[in-house]
Amino acid sequence: MVEIKKNQETNLSGIEIKKYFLLDNTAYLQKEFDKAIANFRKAIAYLQAILGVCEDWPDFQGIANIYHPLCSLKNATANFQQVLEINENWRDFHSVAYFYNFLGLIALLEDQIDEAISYFQKSLQVFEDAGNFYNVASVYHYLGIVTQRQGQFDEAISYFQKSLQIREDRGDFYNAAADYHYLGKVANKQLHFDEAIAYSQKALEIYEDAGDFYDTAKSYYNLGIITQEQQKFDEAIAYYEKAIQTFKEFGDSWEAAKSCLLVGTIYVEQGSWYKGLDYLEKSFQTYSKENDYPLLAKTTYQIARTHHLMSNFDKSRIYYRDALRIYEHIKDWQGIALCKTGLGWLMVQIGFVEDALLELENAKEIYGELGDKLWISEVEKMINLIEQMKEKQLK
């Protein structure tokens, strides 16, 4: 049994804080905004207690509003910058470091990578000078996430290892699980599958022992990704199914839908089209409600492709067109090209040869701009086959 490190004064753990964030998320999705903000403010209050924040900080509880999804990240940044300036004037550098952390996290959410690194490095220096190793570990962890996103995997591993070392030396095994989780993700990106499994299993073990079933589900999902990469599809489905069940119990339909999408895709690849379609439609229902356009487009495309394989040409064409509109809306050129490729081949099958050539030529042009040589080759094969068909018809 792994002991969860708790703050002695508040006797609160990360699990209790997370509970209020989850309640907030559920209420937010149900459009019960007053309840959502109330739960969010409780979570912020507990964070305030654990971080040791002074009660006379200017409008600290206002963070519950400015950082909530109901408000824009731009407004959140402006408000944090204002409070940061006040604390700098007070020469309260320890408090300043916390706000640098918040600003770093917001920059990370907005994919402003250079700004995120700058803020985290500033907070790291203050925490190191103060000997606040608990927060030093947190900043190392955030820097690991940033460098992982940049594809700088060796640097990311170094940051996660530093965070892990500090946490384990201080008996903070619960938070160490997050480092194991991300080390597993990086190892998977590097195709070091044995390492990826070992790290992810370690994170899973800690979360299970701690009774943190939400993060346990995330570990199941991560293990599903790894085993799917290894083409161990039965294992991957088993992990995804566990993740789906747990996320549903927490009311997180968005995370459950991610696993449904992947399970559906695996079943379709295995030829279990109806089974795959059932999972894909569950994912589609969730993303349609939440307006998550990238995942909605991906799910819609997979449904179109499944109907295409099943020779349901009318349904397939409708879903290809829907996916194409969404990809065009979010300017995802790879997705646009995939839809045009699918539509092109479908048009051949239903006898609209000239329309097919138009779609495939457009797709080939996009693949060329993207430098996708594999798909260029595939589309050229399709076009050549159509030209041969036309020649035979003329004879």
C-alpha cells in the first residue's frame, strides 16, 4: 500500500481537490454554471490551503472565476499579470513564483511554448533559491511536459527524472506517479515499448493503491495506446474498456469517447465492422454535443470509412462530406486530403469517374504540399487505375 503524502495542516490530498474539479466539470457540461463555479472555487480554496497562500492576497479567490472554462484564457492571463505585478511591488517573490507557474500553465494551454518555458524557468529559480523542493519538482514536471510537446524527448526525460527523484526522496509517491505516467508516454514516442509499459504499470500501481481511480483510468488509456502501437490489439481493447468504464463512472464522457474512438477503429481494422461502428457512434454522440471539432472530424471520418468498407455508399458519402466540412473549418489539411481520397474512390465505385478524378487530383495536390510521399503514391495508383478503366471503355 502506497501512502499518499498529505499536507499536515489541512489533511487534504490531491484526490480530494480533484474531486471538486471533477464535480465542476460535470456541472459545467450539464450547463449548471452556478454549481460549476461553486465547485471550482472549493477546489481553488483547497489549493490555496495546500500552497500556503496568504489570505490577504489581492482577489485570490477571483481565480475561481478568471481561470474557469467560462472565461477566456486571454482574460485569465491579464488578471494574473495584474496580481503578479502587485506581488512584485510587494517584493513577495515566493508568491510571484506561484503566479509564474499559473501563467506558464495558461501559456501551455494556448500552445505558447516559449512563453511557458520562460515562466516556468522564472518560478523554478525562486523555488530553488527558497529551498522549496516540493514546488521545484512540480516545475521540473511542467518543463518535462513542455519539452515533450516540442519533441525534445531526451530533455523531457531529464526533467521528469529530476522531478521523480525529488518526490521519491521525500516520500511523495503519489505525485511521483505523474512522472512515471509521462515517462511512459515519452518512451512510447521513442518506440521503447518495454520501458513505456514498465513506467505506465508503475503509475497504475500507485494510483490503484492510492484509490485514485480517475488517474487509474488515464493509466489504462496510456497502456492501451502502447499495446495498440505494439499491435497487441486484444490487450489494447481490454485496457481501453477499463478506461471507458471508469471515466463513465466519473461522468467524464469526453475521456470515455476517446477510448471508444480507438476501440472502434481497432474493431474496424479487424473486420468487425458492426462492432466498430457501435463504438464510433458512441464517440460521435459525445463530440457532437461538446463541439470538439478535431475529434468530431476524426470520428466522423472513421464512420464514413466504415460505411465505405460495408458498401453503404450513400451513408459513407454523407459522412465523408460532413467530415470534410469540419476539417475545412479547422483547416486540417491532412484530414481534408483523407476525405477527398475516400470520396474519390467511392465515386469510382458508384460510377462518377470524372468527379472521382477531381477529388483525387485535389487530394494529391494537398499531399504534395504536406510532403506526404506515401499518400501521394497511393493516390497516383488510384488515378492510374481510373485512367486505365477509361481507356478500356473507349476501346
